[in-house]
Amino acid sequence: MSLFKHLFFKSHSTHLTITSNNGFHLRPVAQFASLAKSFPSKITATFQKKTVDAKSVNTLLSLSLEKEDTFTLQTQGKKADEAIEALVTLFETLMQTDIQVKEVIKTASDYEGALIAGDIIFEGIAIAPIYHYARKEVQHENNASFQEALQSSLNELENLYLAHKQEDNATIYLAQKELLTSLGEKSETLKNFEHLVEQEANTLLGTTLESKRADYQDILQRVKKHLGLEIKVTFPNSPFILLGDDLLPSEIDALLDTQVLGVILKETSIHSHTAILLRAAGIASLIAETEDLHQNKTLILDAHAGVVILAPSANDLQKATRRLEQDINKNTLSATRRFEVATTTQGKEIKVLANVADVHSAKIAKEEGAQGIGLLRSEFLFKANKPSLETQQKAYEEIFSFFDDITVRTLDVGGDKALPYIQIPTENNPFLGVRGVRLFNTHPELLEEQMHAIFMAAGEKAIKIMFPMVSSVEEFTQAKFFAQNVAQKHHLNISNIDFGIMIEVPSVLFLLEQFNEVVDFYSIGTNDLTQYLFAIERTHPSLKVDALSPVLFSAIDTILQKATKPVSICGELAANKAAIEKLVNLGIETLSVSPKSIAQTKELIRHV
Ligand code: PEP
Ligand code: MG
């Protein structure tokens, strides 16, 4: 047999059974397809006589695999053996680690008014007039082509993933990105794309994955937005309970800025991405088949008992109000403790700061009890279009106003972080290429404007500025010199500003004596430091590093031993339950974590 034939016929197959209660849903499917794509082999999945391409998210999803379904995975051709082995390992991990949403146990209810029962998404009570959710399409002037809109949408999803990456729900954005890639590749015009989205989403009808149809609508809406077709929704400017068929995951963000007290949806499921995001937002919410209700009618949403009281009596309103007060008291108690400092059992105070990305997350950090900002990921202020100097200055001013202790990181773009208007020539290894502090050389005008905005926003306030991805002392001194020149050019005094570095590149560990001479502080970025210590890309779909590897702790220990300037940690390790005690024992005194992890991190420190 010729080599060609041998390669062509080389095929492996195995049977895989879904063990997660959630079925083989979008997030694991996206990771699976992404790994499959990295192999040159032909890879298919077969279920009930239907064979599909396992490299495509939407065709895999169209198999609607539910718990206990068994499908056949087949790999054929070049690297078929490696592909099957890697995919089986990943599949097993995905099944084991898939977060199982537990049904909330309902409390008893004794309301007098007529009620409808439903499934609880997130517990809580809401008493308010209802507001019917309706969408309106508005066309703005826009010259973007379909391909440009597609690319902007993919970039936006990537940025959303990065902005939320310390939260459990971050993979939703990655999964949507994979879905968009897979449908986008097959479309040349918006019309094709719309048709394909509808067709593929319809294959989920009647399956347990039906609620994932919202993700299809969501990606369509995102692309349309970049073509100027904006979906407008107006909300009341007084408290309300939102009533709708379904919400798109992207619409939850808009809800956060309103006075919404509760959400009742007809067509989602407790496993949907919409439900995951409602839980993350902490909004009392229920899935219930409500009939037509008049706009503005006041009702009770009791998402402890899992009911909607359609015509509440005076007694019902009293009962629900009492229950609401109990909830508020409980939350107030834990919130109060969040604002206390965190002291170990030995009486050592550990500062807990927040990693934030914009004004909104800085505000949340304040409410969650952060003692300052340990990492402002400034790249998220830049988004799809470059903000003007004034817009940047205003954002920094607002963020700085929340705390006394502020550390801003200069633009960290490149590698896993893209900005649509920054063109970095194609590189074989973007993670080892133009990124972080290296942008000072390639995009000086962008950095100059950012520096200028930060300096003006800081005024006389003492803030810290840190440079990302620094690998040599020269990179730091040049960036600081650049900053000083910007200040001089604009006649600004920056003696109130400290300059430091993120420790993310292993070379810094061997240069600490020299760095001690020039920097004012260090912040360890364990996310990137881990990736470079082990040469495993942090977004790699199948290769995983042990986040608690002794190697990492040894690196941190070295830094703490050699550094003569303050050291903090702002990578994800800082909020890792299993790491906090070790980090404190190594001598770390400042941790910077996502706003939602502040209360828990403080509580863990109190037990060290
Ligand atoms: C890090 O690398 O640990 C870090 C905090 O920075 P980012 O995750 O934004 O790259
Ligand atoms: Mg980093």
C-alpha cells in the first residue's frame, strides 16, 4: 500500500458517552471542536446514523447529545492516533469538570392571590410593576463590510472573555466566539449568515439544548450591531420586574445599569447562558409560563418559593416585604464584613485589592470591600474604537475617585489580547512577540496619549503605574523615560507617581538585584508567569498547567526573598482558595483579586 493510501486509510474510532447532566452543550463543545481543529486529520462524530464534522461547533451541537447518549468519534489520516488520544482525554476532563447546576429547593409558599409556579434561576424576592421586554432594530449609518463586522464581533468576544476571565462565566464568550467562527466561515453575506444561524438554531428545537438557541441569536445580533443595525431596548427609570420570552446573554449587561429587581422568562432553561449570567449578576429570576399580563401591573416574584403572585393581596405584599427584608439583612451582614480589613490569626494584616477593567468594575470593587485597585487592566477602556484623550481622562478620573490606592497598568495588547485598530504584523509566536511594554516602540503615539490621560487624571494624587510583560531592565527604564518625556512635554509634574513592573516573564527573576535599583514596586502576574515558566499557552484548549505547581511557589518565594521593593500578586493565584495560606506564609502582604472574590479572599486570610 502506498504511503498516501496508508495515511488516507489510517483511522481510529471510539465511543464516548455523555455523563454530564447538562449534555454536550456549547461550552464543552467549543473546547472540543477547537482542539479537533488543531489536528490535520479528518475528525467526525456519529450519533443515530448522523455523521458530522467534529471540528465545527454548530454541526457538533446539531447532534443534540444529552446525558447518557453515546456517540462515535472517528479520526482519519495524518495524526489520527494523536488526535483521538487528545480528544478522548479532553472529553473526559470536560465531562468531569462541567459545572452541574443544582435545582434550587423551593420553600413553601402560602400566598392568597392567584399564582404561577416556575423554575428558580436565582433566589430572591422582587415586588414591582412588570415591564414587557421588547426589542426594536435601529439602523445607523455604517460602511462596514460583513467580513469586517464579523472580525469586530470576534474581537469583542475575545475582549469580553479576557475582561471576565477570573469569573466562572468567562467561557461563555469563548464558546460564542467558536460558534461565530464556525458559522462565519461558511457565510459571505449577512443574508447567508442569518439564514445559517436560523437553520442551525432550529436543529436544537425540542432538545435539552433548546435554550442555547439564544447564543445563536446573540452572535447574530452582535454582527448586526457592527453593521450598524442596533437593537434598541428602553427600560423604565424606576424599579421593575422584567417579563420576556428570553433574554440574550449580551442583554444582561444592559440590564445591570437599570433598576431591575427581578426577571421572569418563559423560554430559557436553568442551564442556559442567560441563566448563568443572571446568577452571576445576582438578579432574582424565574422561568415561568406567564399569560398576558398588563404592563405596569404590580406583582410579586418570589424566587425562593418559585412562584409569581399575579394578583397579590395586602397580606401577600406584607409577607413578601418581610421576606425581602430578611434577604437584605442577610446580605448586609456579609457586606459589612467585606469592609473590615483581613487579618490573619497571627494578627498580620493582608491588603486585598481589586483587579478591575473599567468604571463599572471599579464601582463594584468598591461595593465589594476592596481596599484599592491592584491592577487596572487599562486595555478594556480602549475597546472597539480608540477613545479620545478626553474620554480616557474622564474614565481614569472616575476610577481613581473610588480609592486612594491605585495601580494602573499601561496598555497590554498582543498575544492573547487584541485591539481591532492595533495592527501587529503576523507573527509565528504572538505570545513571544510584540506585546505589553514592547508597544512603546511600535505604537508610541497610542502610549503617549494614554500616559497623558493618566497623568492629567491623577493630578496630584499619588498613583502607581506599572508596565506589563517587562523582560529586561532596559525595557523598564526606556518606558519610564518615555513617560517622563510625555510629562515634560505637557508641563506636568509626576513626582507623585510611582513606576513598577508586572513580573510575568521568568527572566525578571534573575534580574531582581538590578530591578531593585530602578523600580518602585512589583506585581506578580501569575497567569502569564505560569505560561512562560512551563511554555504552555494560557488559552491552550487541552494543555493545562498545574496552577498550584511547587515551581510557581518557588518562583514567588525567590521574588519575595530578593525584592527590596513592595511585592503584590495580581494573577488568578491570588484568589485561589488552595493557595492563599501558602502565599501568606511565604510573606506576601498584598493580593489583588477580581471584585467578586474580595469577600471570600478576606475570609480565607482570616483563617490563616
Ligand atoms: C497575569 O498575567 O497574571 C495578569 C494579571 O495579567 P493578565 O491576566 O491581564 O495578562
Ligand atoms: Mg499578564
